Amino acid sequence: MNLKVKTTIASGDDLEIVSEDLSERGVRLRFESHGLAYVLGNQDELPMEIFPEEKVPSVNVQARLIWAFTPVNGRVVSGWEFLDLKG
């Protein structure tokens, strides 16, 4: 599922990304232009707002990084586990 996801990164800036996959337990995200260290800073959790569809309310979650790798193309692909699901 390619859904819009908004998060606040370590620097306090907002970042909008697109999910690659979504389940009831977590989400897979691809970061095109930012490294994971830039996004996370010294934390391993991020707040996320996920937008399922236009007429469906967004869902707020706290998610923890579970895995990450960098494919040949240089983009970071990462898996996040939902810790706190609201909405």
C-alpha cells in the first residue's frame, strides 16, 4: 500500500514520505533523500500520522525501527513496528 505518512524527525522538522507496505502491526517505509541517521538522530522511535484514504481520518502512531537496509539504488528501506496506535 502506498499511503502518505507524515512524521517529525530528530531535528524537529516535518517529513512526508510514502509507505511501501502496511499491516496492523507495522509499516515499511522508503526514505529517498534522507539517511536514517538524519531522520532518527539518537532515538529509535518516531511519531507518525498515516493517511489511509481521502475521506478516512488519519491514524496517529508511535513506531519503533525494527530493521533497515540500503539497496543498490541508495535509498533506505526500513521496517517499523507500531507501539501506540491512536485513531
